[in-house]
Amino acid sequence: SFVGMNALLDFNWRFATNGIELTEAEFNELVASNRRLVNIRGQWVKIDPQFIKQMKRLMEKAESEGLHMSDILARELMDQQDGGLEDSDLIDTSAFAGIQFDLSKQLRSLIRKLTAAENLPEHEVSPSFKGTLRPYQKYGMNWLLFLRESGFGACLADDMGLGKTIQMIAYFLHVKESGRQKTPHLIIAPTSVLGNWQRELQTFAPD
């Protein structure tokens, strides 16, 4: 139910050459044969034995260590970045650097929502919220709720004075009223802002 950065994903391999998809047994036979020219279902195909062995090692590594959400996100974000490989922060150094991923519909939808604002699910502000959120504040609430539902953490980084506290209050209300929060929220903050939190809670969510 959660897809946080360290969550392991289910996956399966497909290996194809010259448009011919191989079974696992056929692929293992290629590895064992160590030949450069092989006949696959009546078609002669030139094969690089070193490449085949490299693929075998990658498959074994993935089977033993699993495939993490972070591997998929790093690849997808690089693919979406203009000139992605020029950005040193996004260079993929994982074991899966040479692999193409074909994502399931659910995972592709999740990544679209993470990277495109128009794909974010919208939630109504609770009727018990005593105020009106500006459009960007409502978006912030929706962003927090989406990340919570997806098992990610979040950093709400609006500039000072733009209403991060009331976005959090609207978020707290939604979680509480949806029945998904059974224990108190914990707010860690400097003592200098406790009075502000108390006033805003009394103003916007007295219950």
C-alpha cells in the first residue's frame, strides 16, 4: 500500500533480440553457449557474449537486492529532464543504468502526479475550516494529502507569510475527518511560534 523511496517493487524481465522475445530458458541457454552467432527459432542472430553476461549479472543483482522506487524515480526524472544527463545531480549511477523500464499503468500515473501539477488529485477543503484557502494554498493541501496517501514525506516550502500554517491546519482537518488519523499530530517548532499556532488553530479550526 505504500510506495516510499525504499519500497521494493514487483518486476519481471523481458529479453528480446531482433524483435524475438526470449523465454528465460532460452536466455540462460544464450548465456551458457558463450557464442557470437546463434540460431534462435530459425533466425541467425549475432550476439555479444560479454553483453549477455552483463545482463545476467544485472538480473541476478535485481533478484537478490530488489528494485526500489528510488531506482524508478531517478530514471523517470532523468528522462523528463531537458538534457538530463548534463545535470550531475541526476546522473544514474545505479546498477540499472543501462536498462529500459516499462512502467505499469498505476506506477506511470503516480509519477505523472509527482511531476505535473495538473495531474494532482483534488480534495475539498473541510466545511469545518473557518476560512478560505487561496488557490496555491489549496494546491499545497492537496499536495500534502497526495504524498501522504502515496507513502512519501514532504517539504512545504512556501515563502514566509504565505500561509504554510493554515495549509497544514486544513491538511490536519482533512486527515482527521476522513478517519485516517487515530492519534494526535506532533508539531515540532520553536517556542516563538507556539502562540501563532494556537491563535490560528482557534481561528481556523476551533474544533
